[in-house]
Amino acid sequence: MTADAAGAVRDGFRRVHGGSPEGVWAAPGRVNLIGEHTDYNDGFALPMALPQAVVLAARRRGDGLLRLHSAQGGAATAELRVADLAPGATAGWARYPAGVVWALRERGLAVGGADVYLDSTVPAGAGLSSSAALECAVAVAYDGLYGLGLARPELARAAQHAENAYAGVPCGVMDQMASVCCTGGHALHLDSRSLEVRQVPFGLGGHGLRLLVLDTRVRHDLADGAYAALRAGCERAAGLLGLPALRDLDGAGLPSALAALPGELVPLVRHVVTENARVDRAVAELAAGRPEALGPLLTEGHASLRDDYGVSCAETDLAVAAAVAAGALGARMTGGGFGGSVIALVRAGEAAAVAGAVAEAFAAAGHAAPAVLEAVPSPGARRIG
Ligand code: GAF
């Protein structure tokens, strides 16, 4: 994150709130390399932080007011009384930052009001964790402003609690853990049960590779019930199998488990178990210095999300198929699905051709042109000014 971004939100802060902020913090969006819909099953994932981030300038207030202004939110400044924050009481984007302040207070932490000005380069609704970036930027800023000294997983849990209980989205913890725990040049091997993390070196340039993000521009909304239904299906399956979570089922136990389950739960369970195994295989390939071997795992993971989990859509399927046909080593949807973005692992010299082939396929199918970003493994949430 550049000094420019910190300077720009300082200027915005001065214009909206007057005076200077006490600090500037940034929290990134993410792509998940592999390990999708595993986090709420206590399983494994391998996300990496993007350079795109929420940047936020803040200053404590002594009168218990939380004044929130977003460069993306129009002219209005939301003004909330911290003591009155309650699930359901805040509408629109402000429920994410307000929810984090509420979640910190729910943990018994003595936090009060603040003036906040924020700006985001994470595209909203693109499956790149724009809401987790917003929550985590507020969490690290409050941690700094109010001297909370919280460990990174605690910040992630508070941010997830805000999203679950305050914003009403039953997400797992992957996006928040990615936003606070990732480090530059690495992917994050996450155990969603213990919240243990391992930094996995992820340098593609030295191998002549690049990772493209193709945003289909189909906007998803995880609060719309489909995500919650999938999560409930997984929890029901684990209950029927007598397991704490689907994480506790492995490939060896899969055939007998599938035979014991009602038909509608079979594909969900198959996806989760095979996806956890794909995370293991991906981590092993990276450890062996073979990032190109991620390609087939990505495409296999996409097929599982499409055919078993049912969370892809026509546009993400088309982006994957067109990218692979144009020479990508592998591609898959990333994030919750129902739209959003596709990642494609490509040889550096073929990046433009792959992006062009996907754009052409979209035009031929009558879809809006996808936006293309490059996924560069970037640092997690931190103070930047
Ligand atoms: C969304 C959720 F927020 C995550 O917790 C995770 O479940 C993901 O979908 C699917 O892997 O991003």
C-alpha cells in the first residue's frame, strides 16, 4: 500500500471530519487459491491477500459517537451512537464497520466512538472479500486506537462475529483470517478449526507464471439464503455421521459415509472432503517448488464447485472453460460463488492471450466484459500511516 493511499484518506478525513487522524490502517481483499466452502466445515483453505485494500483514517471521539464516511458511500456521513449499536439497527455498508465496534464491545472491550474516513480499491460483490477487508480495517484501527493488543485470530473472530451476528451473513472465518494474517509473497495455509496458519511461499514470477483474476461482474450476495442453506446442509450431514464437522471425514471414510447419507447431502459432502484433500495437495506442490502443478487442482476444484456444490454460474463456468482452452494451466471460481471472480494460473507470456480469449467468449455470449486484475500476494492488515 502506497504512501499516496494513506495521504489520500488523510485528505479525505480532514475534509469530512476536520483536523488530523490518529493513524491510517489498511486491510486487503483476497483470492482463495483452493479450499472453498471448507472453512465453516472446520476445514482447510489457501487464500492470499491482494494489493486491493480498504484504507482507513481514524481518530477516537470522547462522546460515544461513531461517525463513518466512505469515499464509495456518497456525500452522507453515517452517525451512530456506540452504546446503541445492536444487530439489525444499522443499514447499508455502515453495518460492517459498526458491527465490528459492536463485536469488540460484546467481548467486553472498552471501546468508544471514532471519526472514520475510508476508501476501498476492493471491487464490491466480486467475491474478493470487500466486506471482510472493511471489517478488518476497522478491527485493526480500533485495536491500535484503543490499545487492545488483540492477537490476529482474535481480530478475525471479532470481524467474523460482526458479519454473522450484526450484518446477518453466516460466513466462515477464511476471509477475515486472510485479511489479517496474510503476508507479502505468501499464501496462507489456514486450519479453520484451530485458526493455526502457515505462511506458504508463493512466488510465481520466478517460475514464469502469473495469476489472473477475472471478475465476471456478476454480483453475488451471500446473505440471500443459498450460502446459509449449503452451510446448514453440511452441518446436517456432519450430525447424521456423528462427526463434529465434515473436516473430521477423510477420503478413506468417504465411500461409507456417502452410502449412509440421504442423496441430497452426498454431493455436498463429496465436495468438502475432496476439496480439503486438494488443499493438502496444493500445499505439497508449492513446498516442492512446483507452482505450475496447481493448475489441474484449480480446474478440478472448479468442477467440484460446479457439479457437486452447485455454486458456479454460467459466467464463471464460461470464464474457466475459455481460460483453459486458451492455454491457462488451470482456472476456478474463487470465493463463495453465485457470480464473482475466477482465478486463472497462466504462463506469463500467455496472460494477455488468456484474458483476451475470456473477453471474446464473454462478448460472444452477450455478457459484459470481465474486469482483469493481477493477483500479487500482498501483506495483511496493518498500520500504514
Ligand atoms: C465466502 C465466505 F465469506 C467465506 O467464509 C467462505 O465460506 C467462502 O465464501 C467460500 O469458501 O467468501
